[in-house]
Amino acid sequence: MADIQVYTTGEVAKFCNVIKMTVVRWIDRGELPAHQLPGRGDRRVTREDLLTFMRTNNFPIPPELEDESADVLIVEDEPNLAKAIRRALMGGGYKVQIASDGFMAGSMLERIKPALVTLDMSMPGMSGLEVLKLIREREDLKNTKVLVISALPTERLREALAAGADQVMSKPFQNAKLQETVRELIGERKR
């Protein structure tokens, strides 16, 4: 299993350009997930949780935090569902990043060039269909596989296939089925 990178509240404060007490308040209010070390008051924040928090709250991502590569980019505006997809795919050995909306996805696609994008079709702002069209129109992204994961009716999922999605999956889904579908599309990843 891959090592999970964690940061102290002081390190998080530096990344976010705030004082340490602000980070503690975010954690206390449940806005930033953290783990408390046994027997101590020290808290640690995982890299993935920090990046999700920073992106959700429009903090600039420092270059030293940004991983420029990912096997999979999850485009999902529902945080709990995005985390569930991330857990399932990381359990399958994939490197994963999350974009919480279509605009963020467009920006991240520029940098990370993932092998696969999981795409929600119903998002505020830039829709999943618009993100799909962007991927299919770009020469540098033409080999990117797109797996639409949506609760939309079957006829809407067919529209996604017609627009260039490689595969569609209905919500809710089973983790094993998600891993199997991703493996079929881009192969198995070993860490």
C-alpha cells in the first residue's frame, strides 16, 4: 500500500497562508478532516484532504503540493461521492485526483493528462457533457478514456455515449464493478 502523506497544522497554515489557529478552527468546525495522534493533541491532515479543502475553498495550490500526474481524474461535485470513488480507485492501485466542478476539471486536464476521467453529468456551471466535448475536441486529450458515472436516466446516458464517453455507469455503483470497469478501460496499475 502506498504511503499516505500527512501534514501538521503548522504546515497546513503555511500552505494556506494563514495562522495555525485558523487551521485548528477549520478542523474543529469539521471543514478540514484531520486525525488526532493518540495521547497527544497534535493533528495531522492528509495531502488528499488538504488538496480537496484548498480546491473547494479556492486556495491557490502551491507547486510542492500539486502532484502533476494521475491515472484518474474524478470530476464530481458531490464531495462524499467523490471521496467514495477515490477510495475505491486508490484501493485498486490508481493515482487519483478530484475536480469538484467542470471548470476545475478543465484546468486540471491541462496539467495532469490522466489516462481516465470519471465524469458526473449533472454539475453546476460547466456540465459533464461540456467537459466531455472539451476532452474529445482536444488533440492532446484524445486518448483519455471517459467513464460517465451518473444517476441520470438511461436515455441521457446514451447521449453521453453518443458524445464520446467510453463507458457509462449508473449511481449507485459497487466498488468492485467500478474497479473492474476502470481496469478494462486503462489496465491495472501497480504501485
